[in-house]
Amino acid sequence: MARSALMNVMTQAAMKAGRSLTRDFGEVQNLQVSMKGPADFVSNADRKAEEIVFQELSRARPEWGFLMEERGTVEGRDPQHRWIVDPLDGTTNFLHGIPMFAISIALERDGQIVAGVIFNPALDELYTAEKGGGAFLNDRRLRVAARAKLPESVIATGMPFLGHGDHARFLFESRQIMAETAGIRRMGAASLDLGYVAAGRFDGFWEHELKPWDIAAGSLLVREAGGFVTDTEGAKFDVMQGDICCGNELIHRQLLAELKKANTAHRGGGEPVAAKG
Ligand code: IPD
Ligand code: CA
Ligand code: CA
Ligand code: CA
């Protein structure tokens, strides 16, 4: 598959960082781990991978700025372009020896995500998308799943954890979704959840309070694979807001309707809808 110059830059940065993560994943017990907040881990593997991505992208496009999870904002001289980078999405998985983690790199141009790359080095799976050019997994063109009904669908989510998110709201939402679908999955890396929706593995995905680097590349992948992406109330998706709901047109619509029911019940102090037999 012929890749554009931009895609080459992004995939090379992701794959180089991937080699560093693979080495560190092999000796995870030797990593230095610290906490940024409750259950919010960061290790020297995250920082090394971020440094590699930063160096590679800065060398290729010296004028462009960054928004990165660990380093924060790095202003560029070109106000139109910004890289949005998660050097290790799924740190908790990584530190537990679970091979569901990825590097996520997106390019924002004039406030719009125009290119995205997500790489899971443990499975050697590289997701790429450019606005208007389709989404790919390695060399295969992606299309979201065609399932039309929630009862046939597997829906991914991210659940709140120690010190993070609205636990009660999640219980209402997940109880509603589990009552209406073939299953819920919590994989632990939002970028890969979105890659899996784009690949038709998951039929849909919703999560609250994510960060731009978790969802910038993945939201483009889902759209380029023919999916619909909004916030969790059906409003226009904004990468800086962090609430996301996606799937094919029909599943996306049904998922939003179930989330609405769950939140109406939650706000009213009522019971979520009981599971069907
Ligand atoms: C986390 C993952 C996880 C999501 C968390 C994120 P990190 O990112 O994407 O799936 O549920 O909210 O913080 O910290 O491992 O890069
Ligand atoms: Ca983190
Ligand atoms: Ca992340
Ligand atoms: Ca991260």
C-alpha cells in the first residue's frame, strides 16, 4: 500500500516508539513507576516512547507544535498544525503485562483532526487514517460492522476507577447497555477501542472524560471507516471535551437512546430498565 509522506512520518514515529515499548514490556518489573494521581500511573516506558515520537515528528516537521500526555503542550511556530500524542495508551495494562496498549498520534490542522495512526506493537497492528482517504489496519481497508441491532452487538466502554469518573452514572449506563446487547467489553486502551470499532470488531463504544490524546486519532479512524462519532448525548464530537459515543449509524443511534434512558433514570433517582429474559 502506498502511503503519503505524512503517513510515513507518523507510522515511522509510532513504530520506533513501539520498538521501545516492546523492549520495556519484556522487562516490565524493572520499570520505574510513579503516580500522577490516584491510580494514574506513569513509567519511564511512557516517557521514553514519548521522547522518541517527539524527536521523530519534530525532525520531520520542525514548525509544528504538540499536545502530549506526559510533556503537555509544546508550542510550534506554525499555528495551523499540532500533533496530539499518547505515547502509551493503556499504561495500566502495560504495567500488568497485558498486551493491549498502543501509541496514538493524531495531526490537527486548523482545529480539525486530519490524520491518525494507532500502533499496538504487541499484536503488530497498525491503524492508519487520513481525512477523506479511508481507514486501514495494516494494509486492509476498514469498514465499521454492519450489525443493525443492539441485541446482536458487542459494545466497548471504559469504566471509571479509583479516584476517576462518575461511578454511579457508569453503573446506570452499563446496566442499561448490558440489558440490551450481546456483551460489554472493557479493554483498557481507548485508542484501541476506537480502532476495534473501525475494524468492525466492536459494534460500538462509549466512554466519558477521556483526554484528547486518547481519542483524536481513533475518532478519525471510526469516521473514515464509515462510523458515526458524537459525544455521549449526541452532540457534535469535540476532541477536547472527552465524551464519546460511536458505531455504525444504526448502532450509534440506539446506543445514544439507551444512554439517554440510563441518564434519565440516574438523574431521577430511579431504577435502570430491568434486563429482558
Ligand atoms: C487510559 C486508557 C483507558 C481509559 C482511561 C485512560 P492511559 O489512558 O485509554 O482505556 O479508560 O481513562 O486514561 O492513561 O493508559 O494513557
Ligand atoms: Ca496516563
Ligand atoms: Ca491514554
Ligand atoms: Ca498514556
